[in-house]
Amino acid sequence: MCKSTTSFIAAIVILITGVCAVTGINAQSMTDDAAYCQALAQKYTEYVGLGANAESRRGPSDVNAGVAIAECTNGNPGAGIPVLEQKLRNDRIDLPARK
């Protein structure tokens, strides 16, 4: 019975170690996503623009881009990244490097 308890504890330790490693990777990925989303938002604002100034340069401002930028700012890069990537591609603007 002692061997089975030791094996069980060893399995739990391995499982917890794996979960911690994956959580660390996911945390790094979320940080990278947030930085990339901010870079996309900055590039979109710089080259395409938002608001009244954008209307004079490229037509009316884009509400969807504004929402995507707000998602980036509010810590939800998963919602903002695909929208901003597509908006920049549509305007033939190179995407920033993803780290």
C-alpha cells in the first residue's frame, strides 16, 4: 500500500508541474498577444486613423476598428487582433512583427 501511495503522490506532482508549465506558457502568450494587439492598434491609428481626421484622409471612421482597439486596451487581445489585422491588410499596410 505504501508503494501505491507513493506512486499516486508522484503522479500528482508530475501533473501539477505540467499544469504550472502550461500556465506559464499561456501567461507569456497572453502578454505577447497584448503587446501585439497594442502594436496593431498603434499602426492602425497611425496609418489609417480614427475619428474626424480619418474621414478627411480615407473616408468615414471605422466603428469595428474602434471596438477592436478598445478590446486591446481593455485586455482582450483575442477579440481585437483578427479585426485589426484584417483592417490593416485591407489597406495594404504591413503588419507589425509578432514577438
